[in-house]
Amino acid sequence: MYDELALERAVKEHFGVDIDIKHVIVYKVSVNATAKATLFLTSKKQLILHISGQSKLSLGDIKKIVNRMGLRAEIYFTPKGQPDYFDEIGSKKFHEVFPGRKNINDDDIHFYRLLAPYNPALVLISEVKDGNVYQFDSDSTSKWRVATKFAYRRIRTS
């Protein structure tokens, strides 16, 4: 109960998203050597993944983790008060590599967005791919094992 309240407060403070945790699916499971993830359902039936860790994580790292956990992401929430966070970091890193380029578009900075620091991370999940949520396991041959079985698919309505 206290962990849920602390997580709600941390999400509100860092991302500016007001959530109400209804049910925790997995709590602080390993997703790499130093990062942990919590997957939960909100009172609005949204499935949200929160990842935090000791090491530096980028948007690209978070996308790989989400995919390897057997999830499909819908929205990667940006830090509070920075709606263009990934684009700003992507443009900055692009200009470091190509200082003379003036006319840049989204295709040019697509890769550089993935280099944006993103720790902690908050992701809205659209579906659990095969009904299993996976966690990191260094002893397994694939490095991933089933943490829990959970079926979810978000149906978009107008």
C-alpha cells in the first residue's frame, strides 16, 4: 500500500501524470542488471509500466526493455513541463554530429531521439503480446523468463 502511494507520488512529481493505482501486476522485477520495472493497472483500466534504475538509461534502452518484456508501448511520457523533451534532445545531439546542417526534419533526428536520457521512465502499454510478462534472468539462456501471465489489449474508442 505504501509502495503504491510512493509510486503514485513519484509519477506525479516527475511526469506530471495523476494516476490512481488499482492493481499491481508485477512489482520491481529486474529488466536488466541494474533496473527494475513495475507494471500496474490504473483505475481507468490503463496499463502503465514504470522503469527506474541505477545506471543511465536512454529512450532506446527503454524501448528494448518494453519489447523484451513482451509488451507493446503506446505512449512514452516525457518529464513534467517538457512536452518536446525527446525532440529537443534529438535535435541537440544531431547538431553535435552535424553542426553545419540547418534544415532538419523528424526523419533526421529519429535515431538521435533514442539517445535521450530517460530514467525513470513511464510508458502507457497498449497490449501484452503473448499473454506473458517477462523479466530479466541472467541464468536463463535467452536472459528472459516469464514473470507472470497477464492478458491485456487496449481497445481505442473515439
